[in-house]
Amino acid sequence: MIAQPPVTANAHTHTPTPVPPLGEKLDTLIAGLPPDGVTLATILDSVGQDGFLLLTVFLTLIFLVPVSIPGVSTVFGFAILMIGVSRLFNCPVWMPSRLAHRVLPADKLRVAFIQGSKWVRRLERVSRPHRLNGLVASHSATFLNNGALILGAALLMAPFGLIPFSNTFPALAILFLAVGLMQKDGLCILIGHCANLLTILYFTLLTVGGVAAILEAVRRLFARA
């Protein structure tokens, strides 16, 4: 009997390249921020064409902490909106030059990004791929989820920036949707949809309360006349 040569483990098996955790990818993005001002175009270049969901997660971090930087919700919200549109219609991401090259304070952004990344690390620990797979796998689910991403971005851009939680609620919706799409986690997707509904309810209450306050002020004004 002729002895057969031993088969090595690498001859018929392939060890997949480990994928860096989401938190580590965000740390790399944060470390790569320039020391002074940063533009959305710079952030886009650092992510590349294949990392738009990662970019979406990254852009939500600043809204998860109580830091107010004027104009950020418009710039970042529009970027997320266009990412959602590009995913929905399978087209390249378009960004107006005025927003893409608007300079934002990198020092304040860096602090907010570092604090906000703690949320992502917690979410990453509880996220499970292919959970509630029906909310992720089908074509109709993909269309609905990308539409929800667009809705979350539109809500983030709504003119309620100075009101508490007005940016946090839509940012949480976008965060859960983006992580759910990246991880194929239907439960995260479901939470994202619920957060969008909560945001709409919150904004509705704010609008109704504001209109009621204005009408009451007008009534009192005419009552004094």
C-alpha cells in the first residue's frame, strides 16, 4: 500500500480575512480627521465608495451627544439623504459643492464623534447577523429600509435643531437602520423604523404645541386691543 501524503489544513480550506469591528473602523476615521477644519468631501474621500453605510453611522455620532454645532444637521443630514437615495435607486452619490466643501470645526466634531462612538460599541455588542431575516433579505424589504433611511435623514434636517432630542431621535433611527443593513440584523432595522415613527410623533406634538401657543398669543393680543 502506498502511503498518501498528509493533507495540510491550508490545501483545501480557506480562512476568511477577519473583518475589523465597526468600532475600530470608526476609531480609524476619527483618528484621520485633520487637526483644524474638516469638510464633508474630506470625510467622503477617507471612506471611499464602498463604505457609505459606515459613513452613515459615522455621521450620526455627533447627534447622540448634547453638542450643538450650527449647520451640522443640514450638512450631515443631506449627505445621509443622498446616500439613501443612491442606495434606493442604485446610482452614484451626488453632493452639492457648497455643502461638500463647507468647513466644520474638527476639534468639536472629534470630541462628539468619540463620545458618540460609545453608542455604536454597545449596539455592536448586541447586534446579531441574520436576525429577523425577513426584514432584510427581500427586495421589498430593501426598498422599504432604504426609504426609511431617507426619511430619517429628512427628519434630521427638520428645523427643530434647538429643541432637545430633535436631532437625537432621527439620528438613532438612522444609526439602527444603517447598522441593521450592515449586519443584516432585522431587529436593528425594526428598532430603526420605530425610532422614525417616534420622531414623527414627537415633531407632530412640537408643531401642534407651537401652533396652539401662537394662536393663544394672538387671541390674547386681540383681547387686549
